[in-house]
Amino acid sequence: MLEMLEGSQSDFAGVPKVNLHELENMPLPNLETIVGDLKKDLEKVARFVNDQEEELGWQCKAVEDLEAKIAEVGDFERFTLEQELADEREAKKMLDQTLVGQRRSLKERHQILLQHSRVLKRRQGIIDFDFDSEIQDIDLSSIKKGLEEQYQKLQQQQEELAQEIAQIEQNIQQRTAELGQQKSQQNELESSIVQKQYEWNQLNLNVIEVQSQFDFYE
């Protein structure tokens, strides 16, 4: 998504097919009107996505603030805050899921406008290597900033998870060694129990024998 917004994405995979033959043969004024309408549509969607990205940023900040606050309060306050945190996380999740489709829609409109614009400029006899010139005045900075922040957070989370995984693997190895040692100790104890049980049986027989002799003498 970031690559596309930076203008380095030339791949149209997943974008609705544009009938280039039809664009080449339609009246030039009609094509100019279509390009203008597509640009206005992209601007409208970009503004909407910008607003949603900013809202998502505030939602993420609210979640982070609550998480930090929960770590500092007592059990009674924590229960109330955890309920609030669950609601904020659910709202963030729903907004994030909504933005997935909106970003995809923005990308499709972006690429469709570029394809129309290229055909228009070629037909106008304009040699333009800056294919993104039609959208230079559309403010996509908020979207880019939001995506960059999410990308950085995901990278940080990935690094933290890698460290946690390494620690877990180390703990597993340690626990495995401890379990092996405990298993060995358990086997020794079981052998000892069997031996003690045998000795107890022998002593029990001796007691019974002595008791029988005692009863006989009585």
C-alpha cells in the first residue's frame, strides 16, 4: 500500500480491468470528462480514508493509554478499566477492518485513474514520465503517515514476538532438562518404594510369625 501511494507500484494485479481500446477510440472530450470525474472521486475517497486513518490513530492511542493505566491501578479499578479497554479494542478492530476495504478501494481508484490519465496524455500528445502527476495535489499524507506508523508498530511487535519465542524455546529446553532429571528421580523413588514395600512385607510376615508363637505360648 505504501509503495502504491509512493508511485512505485506499477502492478495492476487485482485492479478492475480497463478497456484501453474503448478509451483510445472514445471522443477526447469524453475521456477528459471521465479523467476529471475519476480524479474528483479519488479526492473524495482519499479525504474519507484520511479521516478514518486519523480516527484509527486516536483509537490506538486510547487503547495504549488504557493499557498503561491498567498496569498502575489496583484490582478494583482494573476490573472497570478492563471492561472499557475491551470496548475500545473492539471499536479499534471494527475500524481497522473497515479501513482494509477502504484502502483497497483507494488503491483501485488510484490505479484506474492512472490508466485513464496515461491514455489521455498519450492522445493529447503529452510526453509525461511522471505518471502520478494527476494525483500530486491530492493529500495522501495522513494515509501514508498512518500506514507507516502501523508498519513500524508491526515490525516492533514482530521483534518482540521473536524475542518472546526465543525465551519460550529456552524455557522449554530448561523445563525438558528438569523433567528428565525429575523423571530419573521418580524412577529412583519408585525403585526405593518397591524395595521398602518388599521389606515391609518381610517384616509383616515376621510380626505374624512372632504373634502366632506368642498366641501359642499363651
